[in-house]
Amino acid sequence: MSVDFRNDPYTWEGLTGWKSYRMARPFRGMYWDVRRRLPYYWSDIKDGFNYRTFAGTVRIFFVNLLPALAFQLDMERNTDGYFGINEGLFASALAAVVFSLLSVQPLTVVGITGLISLFNYTVYDIAVDQGVGDIYPQLIAWVSIWAAIFHWMSAVFNWCDYMRYITDFSSNSFGLYVGIIYMIKGVEELVDQFNNGSLSGGYLSVVIALCYWATVYGLELMGSTIMFRPYIRKLLSDYAYPIATIFWTGFSHIPGRIKDTDLLRVPHTRAFYPTVDRSWLVDFWNLDVKWVFVALPMGILLTLLFYYDHNVSSLGAQAKQFPLTKPAGFHWDFFLLGCTCFIGGIIGIPLPNGLVPQAPVHTDSLTEYKDRLVTSKETDDKPDAPQLGHNKKIIVADNVAEQRVSHFLMALGLIGTMTGPLLVVLHTMPRALFCGVFFVVGWGSIEGNGIIDNAIYICKETRFVSPQEPRRSLRKSRIALYIMFQILGVGFSVAISQTIGALGFPVIIVSLIPLRWAILPRIFTEHELLVLDAPTADADVVLASMGGQPELPEVKLARQKREAQDGDGEQGDASGTSFASNASGLRSREVVGSKDEQEDAREKEQLEAQRGVEPTLRTGHA
Amino acid sequence: MSVDFRNDPYTWEGLTGWKSYRMARPFRGMYWDVRRRLPYYWSDIKDGFNYRTFAGTVRIFFVNLLPALAFQLDMERNTDGYFGINEGLFASALAAVVFSLLSVQPLTVVGITGLISLFNYTVYDIAVDQGVGDIYPQLIAWVSIWAAIFHWMSAVFNWCDYMRYITDFSSNSFGLYVGIIYMIKGVEELVDQFNNGSLSGGYLSVVIALCYWATVYGLELMGSTIMFRPYIRKLLSDYAYPIATIFWTGFSHIPGRIKDTDLLRVPHTRAFYPTVDRSWLVDFWNLDVKWVFVALPMGILLTLLFYYDHNVSSLGAQAKQFPLTKPAGFHWDFFLLGCTCFIGGIIGIPLPNGLVPQAPVHTDSLTEYKDRLVTSKETDDKPDAPQLGHNKKIIVADNVAEQRVSHFLMALGLIGTMTGPLLVVLHTMPRALFCGVFFVVGWGSIEGNGIIDNAIYICKETRFVSPQEPRRSLRKSRIALYIMFQILGVGFSVAISQTIGALGFPVIIVSLIPLRWAILPRIFTEHELLVLDAPTADADVVLASMGGQPELPEVKLARQKREAQDGDGEQGDASGTSFASNASGLRSREVVGSKDEQEDAREKEQLEAQRGVEPTLRTGHA
């Protein structure tokens, strides 16, 4: 099915009167989300029967389960045992079942994140601080109920549209923040091996964690090399997690010195029961009204967190580099998230939401990459130099197995893990592996991050940088100024996360969006922002759910300026319709004004095109 | 001074009668070695006053000292304390003073290797086995005295000439063997941290060793990137060892958990005294004549080991990729080595000889590399593809600070280290660092090894390999067969090194040379050997000391075959003079026969030229 989502009926452009008010037309986004995607439901099942879906299932199962367990251990430690392994597995399984069957975009994997762990134990710290640690179950239940209500409101009143204003400026900051939190959690978990285990067990854990990290990292890298036959390197990189997990779990059981070392392992639990002695349903009705209202602002903060976190995760799963053809549905999915918040709240499990670092992993593992041979001739600029032949491997994303099956199989796997026998298997795993998982996933979010990339670019000796690098047209001090804003945002967020004020960190992250829209265009030129920033969502298949692509403020500003300069109506086409109309992932801009400017713009576009191609292609050298 | 060493008077070609017998003309090689180099003595001092010499001194000091100490600890453990830290420092300092002042080629650094450690404790094992462990000092002294005598004989009778027959076939095998031994020693040393330390200390040692390895490796890699300004990345890579050593020594003293962990450190010793209670001079005259003659074959084996090890190390220090201008002197230097053997023997210190993995490190750190920008245009073979500009950094070896000063300063450093205060500083170092050093140095010898490179090439998907790769013209099964010979040699050597038969391993390594000259040319074609193998020494400045370059057997064979085919005198120029006459590092071959063959040969030479360039140039990508 090849549908053009460019002129989707769900739009707010050109509307006037009451029809242009989002709140006046509830359920409009949700309705179109479902209507747009429903025709694909059967193909979402049918398209799931292939090898890629299987490989994707294995990979996402491990990448979802292992950090979830790790965060769960973290939460258990910090809430004096209220949230345990079973709650974590339950939450992950619940989310996986609901979202695999009912979501519009089943590529977005929902589960336990580090931020909900942080949120939950900060609320616990506050409750203990106030001397009411015993009402924590009811309090957190009410926080969840409030959050559910605000989720539903956001979905019903079409507020997810505002996600289209998110650019790489804030989503990169968020990605870096999450990556750093993961690394910190990895180290904290390692420190815990010393505190609750033994000195030797602690050091052995450090060794295992580092080796696990190196193993997964190395195996995943295999896919981009030209070593072995294509299917061998694909197997190695597809199953990096299970290979490393089985190997290092086995390693930790080698008889002799290693076996004798006192390693902490995943605790034994009784299948299907809450960790503390309680029934699954929390008696949330037994809470003082005062505390119900204390829960309200916390619910708002949680909504703010999930609004950003879940939707950015969803954008990550549908990022530019994946050739997706099936439409997104932000409103409907956010409504569903409200439902899991509600259920999760009243049964006392940690609330699942979109996993940021893992989001692209799922889609990536479902993407069929093709190795393509590019032969080229390289000619040295010196006149007498010989012409060298070049064979290069380019990895091209050919198609994505867009389906619900991998997500659903993962759900079955999680439910399976909750049963007695598999809990015993879990118990054989050293907790050090989770530290390794934190490092792998966290580092994945840091390594390729745009902020880091810009920072590295600043440190590079420019003369060795290829001439088609668009950043060469900017002064390095300007790039430094740009990432300084991001680094400040990340720094504040990380810092506040270590304190009892951690609940406030979503405010900082979200405040980067107005900063980008209101202030940055006054500091940076249109060209600078064009090179350094881009909307995080830019495929029509994704934007359709959010009412199409907005005009960027710097473009608008530049247009207004030019219009003011040029005065009269030499160019009448500079209307408000500057939405991206090409599917290639580039922003179209209204180029008006002098010939000079037009040439300039054409050149820029060329640079952008070359740069924009890069994320899709991973190059392996001979 | 620009001297042409192509027509050096020291040659045995074209001689007849008694004049052509090497043994009939003793001292001829030594005489010419000195005569050739003596004019440079003053410049060897003068050329030492520059930054590179200083950087080289620091680097080679660490790379010499740290493994020497590590091997010393290994030897101490395995000889029940006969050889200790002071003996090791004394031996290193003695060798450094003698070779920095008196050698013809001061680039070749002489010190304690893993192989002498292996040799010494195998002799000890044999003595203990025979129930005469108490005569070990006298026995090993006599082994050394015999070795000294055979060294002198080799030098006097010009036998070092035969080093010119060493090709990459055996020197790569030896390099790999040494690299593996280093890695094994690193692991053994780590295991010892568990055996003689504590469990937690052992695991912490593993962490420190791995991190030390990664630190040095990463810092040394910095030099080939385009990060930071050139002098910053040069500083980081020049001082990788001291930076890592100071950092991780400091790390191991962090108060708290790490400081409380029971780490093994370098033992305290009293300055300038032998480790066991004895005078420096060994009473070698108090040995039963029977044992004196038992020492004789051991002395021969030791000579065989040093003949190969020292000279290959010397070739490594003067390898193809370094633009050297001052001549080598194998005969004279081997004579000197006999002297250090004699002195070392009678005072009971481990015998120093050329360090194989460290050999190129010294010259490398003395080489002034220049970053050169190469701009080129890359044109995709597809007709519509855009032309991409390419900026590439190429590192070119500009010149080498060929001098004696760095070697001499290192000697002073070693003498300084023998004094009381610095022995105390040494004591602060965790022994885990030595494991890290083993890993760095051993891995350095494995990573770039030709055998590994060929093995990787076999695993590669050929279609992505650049068309100018000469190995593309060979069948992969032939390359596999070729490296199989090498791997067998390495495998046997490593295996025998773990047994009491370890004394015999030099025989295996040395036997690779006749294998290469007598058998390989009958299995592989001239073209195959041309692509896969090359003489280890091929610069005239090096070959002059060995009587020039010999004709390779496969070339000779192919020539004889063609001559037999062609019958009469169509080509009279196919005489015996097929020595390389170009300084570019390529073997010239007598190309005779049909036009087809000539074209073929021209093409091959072109391929070789492009390939031959690679080792000199290290490329950094943007």
C-alpha cells in the first residue's frame, strides 16, 4: 500500500473560528490516528512472519528485559523493597501486551525506564522525609491516577500535536541526559556489588561488566565490517545480547576461583506474587484527601515526563533513517499510555513508558539492511598522482518489518519469564551483567549523540575534514555556543536528578523547547540553525498524526526580515505554507530574495543533502 | 651526509678462491661495520639534542623498564629468588651503557626479554630436576660463557651475513610468537596476584591491567586521529606510558576501598646488592667439569636464540618504514652482545639482548612524523553520482633522530632507578601495571602482524576490498596454506615453551628459514611468494653490513626454469646479479621471457608499489 500522507485530512492549518481550537474538537487526533492505521492491522500481523521479526524479537526482548530488571533492582533498593522483580516483570508484560495489540505504532516499545525508577524513589524519599513512608503505596497510586487523567486529557484534546515542535536541539539533550543517567546507574549498581556483596565479588563484577560491555559492543560492530560472510556477521550482531549474556553468565559459574567468589545474583522470588506481602490491588481509597491533592502536582510532573519521554521515544522508533511506510499515531498511543498508568497505579507496579535509548534498537533490528558495493575512483589533487580504485561497503536500510508480531512475542516472553522455572534461570545471572547492559545502552545513547558529535567536530583539525561537511561553513565558536545551551540543560538535569528535587527534571528538559523556539532564532542565524538543528520528526508518515510540519521560527524570522527589506510584492509566494513537502528528510524553505541568496541556498541544500544521507548509511572500510 | 651504500666494499659476491670463504677472513664484517659507522659518531651525539630525542627517551625508558621488571618478577618466582629486581636493573643498565656508547646501531635497544626469562628458569627446572639446584649459579654462568664464545665466533667469522636470508615469513612468525608469549606472561602475572595476593586484590589487578592497557592503547592511537591541535595529540601519544603509569599507580592508592584492597606491589630491595646473599662475582670456577660441558649445548641454544632474536630485533629497529640514513653493523653489535653475555654470566645477572616488540617502538618514537593533507576527488562509478571531495590526513615519516643520546639517557635513567630513593618509588607501583604493559606490548606485536593480517584478509568479503590489493590476485586457499606453515611454527614454539623442552624453541623458529628457502619455493609460485613474502631487511643502508641482498630462491627458480625453456642465449643479462638496486623497498627481479610475462610483471610491481606504501602511512579519517 503506498499512501501519500502529505495531504492528510488531520491538519489545523488554514482553519478559522472554533474549528481551529484543539480543545474544542476533542478526540479528533485519536480518531484520525485509528482511522489512518486500522487498514494496516491485518498486514501488521501478516508482515511478522519472517526472519527479521524473529531476530528483532530476540534483540528487543533482551534490551527491554535486562535494563528493566536492573532498574527494578535499583528501585527495590531505594524504596525499601516495595517495588521488586515481579512488579517490574508485570509492568513490562502488561505494557507489551497492551501496546503490541492495541497501539497504533507497535514499533514503540514501552517498558520500565530509569526515569520512572528515579521518579518513584524520589517520591518515596519525599514521603519518608515527611514521616509518612507507610502511605507510599496509596500516594504513588494517586500520583498514577492523576497522571492517567492528564494523559487522557492530552490525548483527547490533541495536545500531542506539539511534539512536532521538538527539534534535535532538545531531543539530543534528552538522549544525552538519559545516556548519562544509564551510565551512572551502571556505576551505582556496581558500587552496590561492593556494599551488599564482598570486596572480591565487587571487583569481579567490575571485570564482568566491562567485558560484557566490550562483548556486546564488539559483536554489534561486526555487522558493519566486511568480515566473514554476510549472514555470519548478521547473526553475530543480531544476537549480541544473548551471546554475551549466556557467555558471561556461564563465565561467572566457572568452578574454582570465580565460582567461589561471592557474586550477587538476581534474587529468588515467588512467581506471580507481589514482592511485599500484599494483594495486587492497592487500597488507594484509604488515603487522606490532603495527600490525594499532594499527589496532583506530582501527577502533572509525571505527565510532563511521559509526554516528553514517551513521545520522543516514539519519534526515535520512527526516526529519519528508517524507511517506514505505515503511519504513526501519537494521540491514540498516548491515550493507551494513560490506561497503563491507571492500571499500573492501582495495582502498584512501576509505570511503563517509551524506552528512549532502546527505541531505535527495535526498529533497527527489524530493518533489513543491504550491503551495497560502491566502486569509485579517487584522484589525488596532485597532477602526477595515480588514480586509486576504491571499493566501499555501504549499508543501506532496505525495508523495515513493520508489524506487531515481534512486540507481541516479546510480551509472551516477558510473561514466560514471570513463571517459576524462568525465575530460577534469572537467578543464575550475576547482577554485574546489568551494569554491563547499562553501559551498552547508555553508551549507545551517548556515542552517536549530536551534542557529542558537535563537540568532537569542534576539537577536530578542520583542514582534514571533508569539504562537503556543512559545519565547515560555521565558526567553531558558534557551534560551541550552541552546544553550550544543550550541555547546560543536560548538566542541570543530571545534577537535579541526584537530589530530592529530581521530580523537577522534566521541567528543565521540556523548557529547552521554548528556548529553541523563542530565543535561539534571535541568537543564531537561519543558516546556523539549519546546519545544526532539524525537527526530530520529519517524515510525512510520522508528521501526519501531528498535523503536519510547522514552519521553523528562524525560517519565519528570516522570511519576515526579507519581506520587510524588499518591501513590496516582488515575491508573493512567501505565504505561510513552508511545510516540508519532500519525503527525503530535508526541510524545504521558502527561498526568496536576491539571486545571491538563492545560490547560497541551493548550495546549502546540496550540503544538507550530502549530510542528511549519512545517518542512513553506515560505512565499512576495507 | 648522503652516502650510497649500494656498492659497499663489504660483499662476498664475485669472489673466488679462499677469499670467498667467510671463515677464512675473520673480522672482515666487524671491521667494515666500524669503518662504515665511525664517521657518524660525532653526529650521533650532536643529532641527539632535539625534542624527539627527549620524547623517545621517555617512551623507550618506560617500554624497556616496565616489561624488564615484569619478566624479572616472573624469573624471580620461577628460580626461587635467584634473579631479582636488582639483577634485572643491573642487566638493563649494563646493556644500555655498553650499547649506547659502543654499538654501531644505537637504535637497537638491548634489555631483558621474556625469552631469556623462559630460558633461565627452564635451565633452573632442569637443574632442580637433576637434583643439582644448588649449582645453578655456576651452571648458568657457564652457559653464558659458552654463549659469549659462540657469539664472538659468529661475529668474527661474519656469520651475521646470514641474517639477510630472513624474510617476513619467519620474522612475522617470531613476532607473533613473542606477542603470544607476552600475553601469556601477562595472564600468568595476573594469576600470580591471586596466588600470592588475595582474591579481591587479584580481581582489582585484572581491572587495573585492562584499564591500563586501554589507556595506553587509546592514548597512542590519538596521534593518528585529527583531534585537537597536532602538538596536543603528539604529546598525548608520546607520553602514553608515563601518563597511564602515573594515573593507574595513583588510582591504586585512592584511599578507601581501593587502598584497603590488598594489591601486590613491586618488592622492596636494598639498592645495588644482589637479591640473594652473595657477592656479585659468581664463583664459576667451582663447577664440576662434567657440568661445564653440559652447559655447552645450552650455550649453543642460547646463541641460536640470541642470534635470531637480537638480529631480528635490530632489523625491527631499522625496518622498512623508517627513513634511516646511517648504516647498520650486525657483526660488531653481535660481538658486543657476546661481551655483555660474558660479563652478565660471571656476575649472575640475566643476559640482555635485543627486545623484539620494543625494537620498532624506539625508532618510531624518534621518528618525526608529518601530517600531510591529501585532497582528492572521489567519483562514484555510477554515472549520475556526485563527485565528492575528500580530505585525508596522511602521516608521513619525515626523518628519524638517529643518535645515541636517547639510548644513553635511558641508561642513566636505569642506573638512577637502581638507587635507593627510586626503588622506593618503584615499590608504590602495583604489579598489575606490569600485566598491562605485557598486554600493550604483546598486543602491539600481534595486532599488526602479517600473519594476523593475512588471516583477516582471508575472512574478508573480497568484493569490498580495494582493487589495488595485491592479494586479490591469489586464491584464498593459497594464502591459507601459506599462513598455515607459519601458524604451525608459532603453535609448536608456544607449546614447547610451556614445557621443560622450552630450550629447544629457538630451533623451531630458526628452522623456518631453511623451510622458506628450500621448500616454500617448490610449493608456491614466484608470484605468490612475491605478494606474500619479502626480505625483512631491504634497505641498502641495512643490507650493506650483511654483504648486500641475496637473490630469492623463487626468483632464481623461475629464472632457471625460463632459461631452460628458452634454451639459447636470447637474454644474456640473466646473470647472478639480481640484488635490489632501488631504495624504495621493492625487490627488483630479472624479468625475462615472453612479452606477456613482462606485462604481468610490470603490473605486479605496480601493485606492490601501492601496497608497499601502506606501512609507512597511517591514515586518519575525518
